[in-house]
Amino acid sequence: MKNRPATSDHLYQSVADRIEQLIEKRALKVGDKLLSVRSLSKEQGISLSTAFQAYYHLESKGLVEARPQSGYYVKFSPSHTLDVPLCCDPAEKAVPVTIDEMISSVYNDLRSDKLLNFALGAPAPDLLPAAKLNKAVAQVLRTAPDSCLNYEHVQGNVELRKQIARQSFNWGGTLGGDDIVVTAGCMEALSLTLKAITRPGDAVAIESPTYFGIFQVMESLGLKVVEIPTDPVSGIDLDQLERAIRRFSIKACLFVCNFNNPIGSCLPEEKKKQLVELLTRKNIPLIEDDIYGELYFGKTRPRTCKVYDTEGLVIQCGSFSKSLAPGYRIGWVIPGRYKDQIIRLKRMNNVSTNTLAQSAIALFLANGRYELHLRHLRRALHTQSLRYTEAISRYFPEDTRMTRPQGGFALWLELGRGTDTYLLHKKALKHGIGIAPGQIFSSQGKFRNCFRLSFGLPWSSRVDHGLKTLGELARKT
């Protein structure tokens, strides 16, 4: 059977990817002139239109720029960014959680529609398929026998669970619909799981820094946390985790192994396997929050720790909130050996999850629209991450450190040691800019000179001006 000829879309993408690799490997450096469109067309055996598309694609990512009557030049390389932030020190003790007041203070100020909000880790509405989701809602309302007025099954919509199980193939899973429990977002999945496997006063190991919503859940359950140092690139320090297990009576671990929020780290496959093996030996359950796993910038989706689970000790949680519809509040948990306990707790907690939202998302997935949407979303987020990174490298103080995530929404910035980013947050609000100061990502008030900045907003002159203003404020704070 003959190979099918590559489409023009594949051709321009392939050419652009190879040029991007040359830039990343510094074979092409900032300021270098690229081949003319005509020369690129001739050298690569492609049409002028395809050559233009390749350069336009690189330009949209902020990697190259067109200079009038001169041609295309390398504008920015991901390898030419600021240094990566440092890891924190290991925890000295397991501590109760007491950061709710600061979180409330920060997020109570972020309600204005006029705010340029870099604090929220979610995609902008412009990046979401609103019209197609609306059609799905209308269709299920027309076709559902009860117009979605009745309670759904406590474990979740059967078709939705089947579609989520199919999605698991992308990360190496081999699930069936009966292996999944649908929840009201990922936070309910985490809350139900923690209730199932811990008791008030228990210690839970988490990454440091980690998403503040996890602290709020643990505070509501009366749990203690042990913060494990986390590398901005390769994730949690397994040696420090093993020491913490020996030192503290840890009952569970809760980690975001793929594109951690806020630092964007991704645990390599071998470390995921080692993590699961370590916890299996200790008979400690792992709650794996994989809410960002689909938002990867590379060629393939990173696997999850659940792939290496042989004893049902890994409980994987996920959601459509970061990739499709934040307001629908549809998440899920793959509970392993704790399925019965989690279903019982869900029945006691809210009986069932929103019937209409479950049905609409199930239909959206069944029609094959989700994968197409994800491809567009990943491309947009990757481009935005590069543009934000380039602007921050240009506008912020020279001693600023910044992560280089390969997925997700968040950049983690570390400013000079004397900087208080909560104070920076207050100053930025006066200029109509929102950020998330680092202290809210630690139960112990660490990361005083760090903050999270989301690149979920599409690039615009307003975003560029906002980052420039933020950089000026950082120099003065």
C-alpha cells in the first residue's frame, strides 16, 4: 500500500518544527537571518505558500520576526531565558494548614472584569469551544427522555465514564467505565479521596510549592501536611520523600506529577515508576492529581503514575475544568481499591453530579470534538508560554528566575531575596493587574519572593503592556 502524500498543513508544520528545533539547540541564534521565503521553498521542495505558513507559524509563537524589506530573523529562543528557580528546603515538621486568610485576601480582590488577571490558572473563554458545547447541551435537552431533570447515577453518567475510559488510552491506561467515578470537579475528587484514606490529624505528603486549593481541602479535613522539595523541571525529590516517610507517620501522598501547579514540573517516567514502587513497599496510597496531563506541548502525552500501579494504591483524579469547561464542574476519580468507600462518601456528600453537564460533555467527546479542541488549545498555550517568557525575560530584573514548563498554564517566577510578592500583588492591583503571590502555595509561608503567573490569556498588546508594568513594579518593590 502506497503512503499517502503529506498535506500542506503537515508540510508547513514539519518545516516549522525543524526550524524551531534548530533554534532550541542554538544552531540558529537570536538575531540570525533565516532563508528567504523563496530560498526556503526551493531548498525544501515546498510551495511558496507552505514556506510562508511555516514562517508565519514561527512568528505567531514569537520565535521569529519579519523585518520590512529584509526578511525573517530569529527573535527568541527558549534556551535564552532566565535561570530556573531554586528548590526549597525540606520540611522540619508536619504542620496544620493556616493560609486561608491570605488566599481570601488575594482572591477577593480579583473580581473586576477590568482586571488583567494573571492569577487565575484557567484558559481564557476565547480558547474554549463555547458554540460546540452549546450545541451539545441543546441536543441532549432535545433527546434525553427526562430532559436531564432526574438525578444521574451516583457513580456518574455511563456514556461519560465510557468516554473518559477511552481517553485513558492516551496516558497508557486500560480502563473500563466501571473503573471511574464522576465528581463535581477535581477538588471534589481530591476531597472524597482524602476522606476515604485519612483521618483528622493524619500527615499527608505534598509537593512544595503546591496549589493552594489543596491546602484548603486539607485544612477543612483537619489534616497536617509535609512539604517535599520539588525540582522545577523533574518534580519531587524522591530521596527527601523517603526520608520524610521515615521521619513522619505519613498516611498518604498527594502529587501533581504532570505539569505541577504552580511550577510546571513533570516527573520523568522512570521517577514515576520509582515513586509508585516506593509507596507500594510502604503501603502508602498515592493521590495523583492529573488535571493538567492533557495540556502538554511536546509530541506525546506524559504517562501517569497509575500506569505503574499493581496494587490499586494509586488513586488518579482529573477534570475537564482546565481543558474544556471550567464552569461545568465535571471531574472524576479512578479509585482503585478504594472504590466502594469513595462511592459511599459521594452518595453521602451530594448524591450525584450535574446531569445536564455530564450528558453534554459525554456527547461532545463521543462526537470526536475533544481531541480536535485539545490540539488547538495546546498549540495556543504553547505559543502563549513562549511569548510571555520572552516578554518577562525582557522586562523583569536580571536576577529574576523563571520556570520553563512543557505544559499547563503557569510560570513560576523567583525575584530577588528581599522582594515581598504579596506587596507586589497589592501594588499591581492598583495598576489593574492580578498575580498570585508565592506564600499562598506553601503551608509554612515559604516563597515570599516568588509568584505564579498564568499564561492562559491570549497574547495581546494589553498583555504585553501588563507584563512590562509588572516588571517595572518588580524592580521597585
